[in-house]
Amino acid sequence: MLANDQESLVDTGRIYVKAGDGGNGSVSFRREKYIPFGGPDGGDGGRGGHVFLRSTNSINTLYEFKHKRRFIAQSGESGHGSNMAGKKGKDLVIRVPVGTIAYDAESGEIIADLCNPGQIVAIARGGKGGRGNARFVSSTNQAPKAAENGEPGEELFVRLELKILADVALVGFPNVGKSTLISVISNARPKIANYHFTTLSPNLGVVMANYEQGYIVADVPGLIKGAHEGIGLGHKFLRHIERCKTIVHLLDISESEERDFIQDYRDIRYELEFYKQELADKPEIIVANKCDLITEEERRKRLQLFKESTGKEIIPISAATHEGVQPLKEAIWKYIERDPSYFSYMKADEESPLPQVEPVVLTAPYPEDFRVEKDSSGRYVVLGPAVDFYVRKIRAFKYRDRFIMDKLEKGGLSSKLRNAGIMEGDTVVIDDREYVFKD
């Protein structure tokens, strides 16, 4: 399960991912001593490897992606003779913490929302392998000398954002005792001091309710007024609360920082409501900390005043002396047990097989999808999607030019050249190569 990390919590990252390219088809002919009529036997290329994200509970930060930012899957192998297909590229699986959201870094579109352990999402598909020349045999072409290149794999920049998937969010103003409390109730060991400024990173800890069951608590760094507008590190902190099931609101009943603890409560509630109403609607446990710093009589007066002012119950504790801590842990566990998704969240297969994903296949344009333009030198330049596709797609040796022109002729190459005013002997340019037109 999750444990506290003494490194500062890195909760965003940006990576580059590239799926594998498809392998090229093979141009090959059967050559055997006692078989006089061996035909084309070039095999297909293998598909490129896909790139997947898999969520896991075994890591709890995006710290790895601060150092490693490029993830490239293996390309497919080219085809071979004897109709042997190339091997497919090995898929690449990138492990991320549960609660990670992956965005297309350019468009901002959500690619994957990995909120449960063991989720697997393909974020970049490998390219399909090209066809070998054995696939091009026809009644009019018994010995094709061309094959296809493999399709390129998808590539993109991905922005990763981790929303801590804790069951409980511990919130409150700076210096109300959150770090002390989480160190007392869980296995987290944050640095604790009398800071007047907020801790800069959340702490995570596991609280054991019994020998077999527990829950995760996040000590969310202290909030300040205007956090919902992004003041200070507001949005960065509020984001961590979104997926918690329960909020524990910690108040300093001793008012050791000379702040009104009731007003503190109202200010934090205001920030939650204006960031997202869903946060304010979550189950809430209100806790009065530092009860050991005031007299018993003063404690009763302030607890009663809080109840009269807000209409809500408040649990008195002292994190420093551990007074009331065990009843608080039990109260939190009762809230957790009510959520039916908790137990399904804890049980997930992180070694499930990768899903089947269709490789990238670029759609061929219409054969006539090209145009003829006359340049300043009087040459007739043929360009457009059909030209680009066949130039990139077709593999051949000395027959490649003839193969491409045959494809374009099906789209009316000669007719378009004549309509553009070409005369015999004029120059035609296709893919930066010059040809002489003969009518």
C-alpha cells in the first residue's frame, strides 16, 4: 500500500511517448534449384509495439518522470522471404500511481483517468506492418517487385497529473497540528516543527483500523484565503482533496496563532465550496486540536460555542498528548466502511493481460486526390495527398517510380497534365524527381 515518501511529492509530469513503427514488407522471390517457377514470397512486416499506462498501488508519486521523460516502444521487424512475417514490436507498459490522469499535452484532452488499481489504457498505438510483395500478385502482375513500408506508430506528449487517491483528506490552516496528527495515527513520519507557513507537500500515511484493514489519509498542506482562486498554491492543494471519501477538518481550539478557530472553519469551508461544490458536500469530521493548551472549563465553553455557531458536532483531541486520538480513528473508520467502493478498490489484479488494440492503419486517399501546378521554371509539378501517400508507402527498387506513376495514372495523371497545358518534351516533377512527358 501507500507509504510516506520523504521526497517532496511530485504530482505532475510531462513525458514523450512513441509507439513502435510497423515493420516493412519484404520484396523477395523464391529461388530453389529444382523449382523452376518460384514466385514472389516476401512476407509482411510485424506491427509496432503499443504504449500502455497501468495504474498500481506500489508507487504513490510521479517522481520517476522527473528524470525519465522519453518512452519509446519497439518497432516491428521487417518481413522475410519464404512468406515469413516479421516479429511484432514489444509493447511498452508505463506504471503510474492510482489516481493519475493523463492528458494530451497539446490539446488538453483527457486520454486516461486511472482511478482504480490495475487499470490499463493504450495511449499510443503501434503502426501496422507493411505488406510483402507476395500480397501484390494479380492476374496482370505475376511478379510484383514492390512492397509496403510499415505505418508509423503514434507519438505525443503526455501531461500526467496525480490526484492523491486517499480515503481521508486532513485539511486546515497552517500550524493547526495536521503533521503531528498524521504522525500519531499513521505510519507517516513528516517533519514536525512550529512552522508559521504551510508544509509544501502532502504527506500520505496508512492508518490500520484492525489487523487486516486500514485506510489512507492525506495531510493536505495548509490552505489560505483565496486558495480557490489559485492564490498561494491553492489549486495545487485543493486538487488533492477531490477524490478523498471523507474530509477531516482540523481546528486549533487553543487559538495559539491568535486566529478565531470558528472563523478558520468558515474560511476553509468557503474555499472548498468555491473551488468545487462537490468538496463541500463530502462527509466531514470536525476536530478541535490542542485541547491540552487550555483549561477544561475553557474547552467546554469553546466546544459549546462552536456547536451553537455552526450547528455541527466537533471532536476534542490533543495530537501532542494523544488524548482522543483513538476515538477519532474509530470515527473515521466508520465513515470509510460505509463506502461500498472501498473494498473493491483494495482488491484489484495488477497483472491482468494487456488488452487487444488495433494498430495504426493510414487510410489511402482517393487515387485522383492530387493536382498539377506549373512552377516558375515551366515545370509541371504533381502534388497532393495521393502523391504523399504512395511516395511514403511504397517500397521498391528500380521499379518504384513506375509503380507510383501507375497508381497516379489510375487517378487520371495524363489527363490532368494535358488539362494543365503540358506538351511533349516538357518536364514533370513527382516527389522532387524529374521526368520527360511523352504523349
